[in-house]
Amino acid sequence: MPAAPRRGAALLLCCVCLCAALEQRGCILGEVGKPVLLPCHPNLGRLLNFSVEWRNHDKAVFRSQWDGEGNVETWSVNYARIPTDAATTGNFSLELPSAQPKHDGSRYSLFLLSGENQSAPLCTRCLRVAASFRIPEVRKEESSYLCLSWGGFPQPVVYWLIDDSRQPPGGSVRTRAQALPDSHLYNVTSQLTANVSKDNSVSCTVKNPSTNETLTVKLGTSSSGSRASQGMWIFSTVLCVVVAIMVLTGIYYQIHLDRISKRRKEYEEPRRGRRYQYKQATEEMMPEPKETDV
């Protein structure tokens, strides 16, 4: 390459490095098995005959090259891609088709290539990957309690509480988390061995450190909760009895009114019949008026 073009390319890359220094860096959280987007919008201006390359640490995962006529050639690993109009819009965001546990903690960087020259990273994004755990299953086995959950990532934090506030005695909890060889998702088993009264509650919480999602399942009811529940049950029972008495009283009163109304009708109908017969007989006994000639 002639000296002048090389100096021009070097100057361009220096300007790009300055823009890259101003680019905000941050971690992106992806969900296992779903696409994840690593945003990147560097200010490159109008360029000809250049290439961009996304790298995971030092390994290239995507490369795209534009020529002077706007034609583009691309290469990628596992179908990673950027928008097809990246050169005109300045949107060089990298889309990974499926986030996987093996990608957790990866650092992706975008570089501008011009001939033999390479810019500093235009964008750098770290990727965190997470998967939600299933709602724990908690069961009592003789003098111990078992808490089981599975299908999550990364390794969870498990803790127990007695009556929602008391920590178990030291050394009474044993927790084991195991990553499956194929999916790298975790299964977790935690055992609490302690003498817990039947009036006390025991709860197991599984927390995902990446998403801060907490899943809690409780067995039993604390004494205060039991008293509250018993009081509520008594109140509900009394209320139901009072309502039932009011309903029965209303029904009885309505039946009583219906009987009175029926008797009144039975009493008044014969009287109306006798009055009509008497009036008719009286009219028949009265002589008809005679016509007289004037």
C-alpha cells in the first residue's frame, strides 16, 4: 500500500479509537436457549473498502467486508449476524441465535479492519447467561427436610428459615449443586437436619444470583400463624351462622306473610259473592216503573 493511503487509514483508525473510548461498556443478560442482542452503534461515518469483525475474546465469531461498490461478504460462527444495512445505519449490533451456559462470562468486541490496520475495540460487551430454576419441591423425611430444584443457571444460592426468621443451627444444612454434562444447567439438592416442632414452619429458598429471582416454598405453619388461622376460622364460622339465621328468619317471615294474604283472600271472596247475590235479588224484586199517558 502507498504511504499516503496508509497514513490516511491510520488517521481514520485513530479517530475511530477515540470514538471507541467514549463507547459505554456494559454486561448483557441473555436467557438460555433464546436469542440475545449485543448492541453496538459506533460512529464510523462513510467508509469504503473496509471490514468489521466481532470477536469472543481472541476468537472471531463474525466478519463482514464491504467493497467500494457496496457489495458485502459475510462469515460467521453458529449463525451469528449483524443487520444487513449496518454500513448505512451504523448499527453493528451482534445477534447470537441462542444464548448458552458456555457463553456466560464471555466478552465480545467489535473491530474495524482496513487493509493491514486494526482499530481498538469499537464496542465491548460482556455477556451473562441465566436460566430460571423450577419451583422447589420441599418434603419431610423423618428428622430432616429435603429441598429440590433443577433446570437453572448459574449455580444457585440455597438457604433455609424456620418460622420465616430463624436461621437453622450451624452445620445442619448440606447443599449440593451439580451441572448436567450436556446442557450445563444445574440441579440442586439441599438437606436440613434439625428438630423442628410441628407448630413451626420450615421454608427453603432458591435464589438465582444473576437474575436475583427467588423461589420459596414453606412447609408447616408457625404457632403465631396457626393462632391467626384458627381465629380466622372461628370468625368465618360465626359469620356463616349469623348469615344463615338471618336468611332463615327472612324465609319464615315471608311464608308467614303469604299465609296471611291467602287467608284474607279466602275470607273476602265469599263475602263479595254474597253481596252480589243480595244485590241481584233486590233488583229483581223491585217493580218496574209504568208509563202514563199525559
